[in-house]
Amino acid sequence: KQEVTQIPAALSVPEGENLVLNCSFTDSAIYNLQWFRQDPGKGLTSLLLIQSSQREQTSGRLNASLDKSSGRSTLYIAASQPGDSATYLCAVTPHSGYSTLTFGKGTMLLVSP
Amino acid sequence: EPEVTQTPSHQVTQMGQEVILRCVPISNHLYFYWYRQILGQKVEFLVSFYNNEISEKSEIFDDQFSVERPDGSNFTLKIRSTKLEDSAMYFCASTGRAADTQYFGPGTRLTVL
């Protein structure tokens, strides 16, 4: 059974810092990996999707990398801002099936001004 | 920009009552999902739906749960006899292609008393 773990569980940084969030998964037979953002009491917003054949994906100040063989992904946030404060979730899609997502518990990020 | 909508935003019910949670997926999407998130825990997959039938379901999705797409726009989750442990945030998601980016609704917070 696929297990997804995210480290750290919480992170507090001052505005302007670059930071890295980590995600690991136990079964490397994935189709893709997605990073989501969740604001308190709200839904999930997709940030980046990396296909299993890709090594990284970028969107603005966000860069996600994937090392499928070692079961790891990182989300790099450059020049953090207070508006980046949220919980960041990592989720993997199995190589077979209808794209059901298995989620990690998330990293709660607080960026202080 | 098209978005997934869910109603109600908050539902309070008594144990043993039936509840129906409603979702309107993005109009040209073909794959539909329900997930739930118990407070403080991971987002968990419940069921996926494609071509008017369930394509996958988790162990959580037992006989008390059912899904339906009653018309061309709505997608519903019914819980026949609610239990205290059904209290959670329920998210609907949709995507146009299998294993593509999933778009989530804002969620329905279900409270079972």
C-alpha cells in the first residue's frame, strides 16, 4: 500500500527566504505526482503536476522536482511571501487505475513579514 | 475560470440520518471523485466515477455510501445512515482526462451529532 510522508510537518520562515518542502513515497510505481496548496478551511488548489518521466516542473516562484527511483519529491519556493502561508500537500497517482490520489499529511508553512 | 462547486458548505445532522452532498464538476470533465479529510488527518480517497459508473472505491466507501450523477451537471455523495466518525470535510474533484490535474471544490464540512 502506497504511503506518502511529508517533512517537515510545520515550517516557519521570515519573508524573503527560499525554502524546500519534502515528500517521500514508498511505492515508486507512480504515474505522476502533484503538489497542492490548502488554505485553512478551504479546498485544495493544484500547484504543479510532474509526470513520472519528468525530473522537474516550474511555475513562477515554485519548482518541484521528482526522483521516482528513490521515491522523493521536493517543492522549492523562492523568495517566500506572507501570502504563501498555507498547508502544502503532496499526492501521488498510481501507475494503474483511474488516477486516485494518495496524499501526504502536508507541511504547514507560515511566512512572517 | 471554471471551478468545481459544492453545496452545502456546512451540514449538521443527527447520527443515523441520511445526508446528500452535492457537487457540480467542471462542465467538460469526465472523471469525478470524492475525498474526505477528517480534522487533522490526511485527505483520503473515497470513490472515483467515470462513464456513469464507479471505477474505483476505497475501503472507506462501504454500503452506507453511494454516488450518483443524476443529470448532466450534478454529482452527489449520499451517506445513508450517518455515524459520528463520518464527521469530516468532503471534497469533490474532477478532471478531463484520467491521471490529469484534479480540480477540487471548496468542500462540505459534515458534522454528525
